[in-house]
Amino acid sequence: MERTETKKSGFVALVGRPNVGKSTLMNQLIGQKIAITSSKPQTTRNRIQTVFTDDRGQVVFLDTPGMHKAKNKLGDYMVRVAYHTLKEADIVLFLVEPDQKVGRGDQMIIEQLSQVNTPVFLIINKIDTIKKEDVLSVIDAYRKEMDFAEIIPVSALSGDNTKDLMDTVFRYLKSGPMFFDEDTVTDQPIRQITAELIREQALRNLSDEIPHGIAVVIDRMEWGKKIVQVDATIICERDSHKGIIIGKGGSMLKKIGSAARYGIEELCESQVNLKLWVKVKKDWRESDYLIKNFGYDQKEISENE
């Protein structure tokens, strides 16, 4: 009789303040870029689900928007997504930056984490930015706030200690079924990832006051024999922002499109012809209809609360 090896599986949520490196860590752990990254906070708006599979089993990572004080309906949606994800996880990875002081934002998150019954790992990210001996001070500061199941310092950017993190995750997971085929890396529709790749380049190239007020909608995505045609619209909230996004003689829009096209071609494994437009939808982040229309759907959250 052939022996079947028991495999482990489970859901692992990444939470933390905006811009602590959740998306970068998730991309590093699965070995492929799915979630967009930028130096600006609140880059991630939806929950992004990615899959890691090897001989030990399968881990489904849930990358969440950064937990912050919401200033509009979109912000409220993002915070609800993050907190809702805590209820579904088998393990929670709480990412912090290597500050020796625990900020008010971190204390707010710790208060929520103390109410879940799942193991919480403290992940001290960006250890490549401080001296090794300073990590101990960070650990001591957070230990006083909560009894963490594990404390693991990592660098999401360089990959330092990420193998140890994965080993520890599998050690905590229980035997269970594979939720996805072994070749699956994400359950995100390709159109959604394409829209996010465009938004990523807008985030990276535009001035600070504009990115929070933009969304990207894919109008058309057609696969030809040799080329993929993508038509997309960048939505902004003000007429003045539209001019900045387009730039003098269309220079900024061309820059965003050129940079985004490389990522889309890698995603599609094909040449891409990308055409971008810019439209103004004033105060769309306060409109339930537009928030939903632009891909931020609260239905799943409300049904499970």
C-alpha cells in the first residue's frame, strides 16, 4: 500500500501600520511580485491573496491594507478589510518597523490582536536599516505590550531570515487540504493585477498629495496572437490633479504608462500595447457607488460580520 504524506495548510494574515513592508514581505515569501509596492503609505487597498506551495504543504497569505485612522469612506473600507481578515487567519504576522518605541498606531493594532485566538508572530521588518544589537531593544519594547507566539526579525527587501519565517509558519500550521492547485500563485483576476501595476507607477511618479485620490479602471483587455491590448483610465478627484497626471505634453502619463507596461508584459508573458486616459470623478472616495465601481467591494465583509 502506497503511503500518502500528510501535508499542512492554512491562512496567514499580514497586518501592520501603513508602509511597514507587508506587500514587500509577501512578494518575497512567495518568490513573485503580485502586490504592488511604493514608499507611500496605504498603497494596498484591497485584501490580496497569494499562495505558496512546496513539499510541506500550502500557505495562503492574506496581505491587508495598513491599519490607520480612516479619513474617508475608502479609508474606512480599507481598515474594515484589515480587521475582517484577522477573523479568517490561522496565523497573524504583525509587522513593525525597528523603532524602539511602540507608537499609538501599533498599540491600537495590538489591542485588536489581543482579542484573536490565533498565534500572533511579531515580525520586525527592515532590520537591514539598524545595527544587530539594536534589535534586542525593539524586541524588549514590544514584549512589554503583548505575549507573542514568535518574534522574528527579517528584511523583506533583502530576504534575510525569511526562510526561517516560513519554516516557523509551517511548524505552527496543522494538517489540512490544499486550497489551490500547486501552480496557483494568486486568486486575483489578471485585470485587477494589471490595474494595480498601473496604480503602482502612478504612486511612484506623482507628488504626495495626488496618489491617495486616484484609482485605475481597466476599460478593455484583449489578447491577440502576438500582443495584448490594454485600455485603462486613471481616475482622480480634481481638475488640477488631472493636469499633473497628464504632464506637459503628456510626459507624465507616458512615463507612468511606459513603466507600467514592463510589469504588465511580465504578468501576461506577452507584448502589451497600453493606452491610458485620465478622468475626474470629484470626491469619489466618499461615494459608496464609485468605491464599489472601482473595485473596492464591501459586500463580502458585511456578509461575514
